[in-house]
Amino acid sequence: MKEFVIRVNNFVLYLLLGGIWIFSIITLIMAGYLPALGILVGGSLGWCIVSGFWFVQSATYDELRKLNANKS
């Protein structure tokens, strides 16, 4: 069940990132370069923060320990 929830939430996160990019393209056409760049950078940064919190929230201590063990 946990894997299903993680998979669905990851799908929603990437769908949201796609929506941010599409919105910035529409803003580029309608309003210009700087507002579109602001939406792209700000939205992507916000997405990175939210997805980072989601990763930490969904990972257990053992999973984080395994990831850190693979790095060294």
C-alpha cells in the first residue's frame, strides 16, 4: 500500500511540475520573458522544496540509511 501511495504522489508531483512549465510557456507568449522566467524559476524552486519534503516524509529511517550507505 505504501508503494502505491508513493507512486501516486510522485505522479501528482511531476504532473504539477509539467503544469508549472506549461503555465510559464503560456506566460511567455502572453506577458513576456521576465514574468515567464520568474514563474519557471520560482515554480520549479517551490516544486523542489515540496518534493524534497515529500521524500523525507515518505522515507523511513532504514530507507535513508540504505541511501546513505550506497553513497560511500
